[in-house]
Amino acid sequence: MSHAISLRNTSSFRLFGLPLYDIAFGPAPGERLGHAVGIVAIGQVATGIIAIGAIAQGVFAFGAVSIGLVAAGPVALGALAFGAVGIGIDAVGVVALGYHALGIVAVGVKATGLAAAKLMAV
């Protein structure tokens, strides 16, 4: 019988109804992965103003899959995206898709890269 190790820590201080920080590694009852929600969220799944996790979503998101205003990680989706695959208004990555795209493979209205495809606005 295996027991999942769980690490949980949440700030008692709240701002706009969210804890200042929430840390969640390992599942809580009813979860498959630890989901942290807070101003600063750190966990397997993280949702917050600053989110750090395997799957991160927030204003500033850092993780394997990142979605946010500013996103960084192997797969990044955001207004400003940095990743192996970056998708956003301004995108930087091995593969970059965006209005401004910079990458080995870059696709955008303003694209720069080894293989760059500049799209024309219709």
C-alpha cells in the first residue's frame, strides 16, 4: 500500500479573499494533484498572481505549461511568452507564434528567426 506524501501550507493573511501564499504538493482529498490558489501559488497546479507549478496560470506564470499575462516555461501562452513553444502577442521560443515572434521557427506579423514566416494583416 503506497501513501502519497502531501505538503500543504497556506498563509492566514488574506488579500482580496486570497491567501498571501499557498503551497500544495500532493493531492488533498478529492484532488489528483496538489492545487495551490493564492496571491503567490506554488504547487503541482498553481493559480495566482504569481503562479509556479507544473501547470501554472496567473498574471506571472512559470511552469511546464504556463498561461498568463507573462508566461515562461517549455510551453508558454501569454501576452508575453517565453518558452520552447511560445504563443502570445510577443513570443520568444524555439517555436514562436505571435504578433512579434522571435525563434528558430517564428510565425507572426513581425517574425524573426531561422525559418520566419511573416503574416500580412488583411
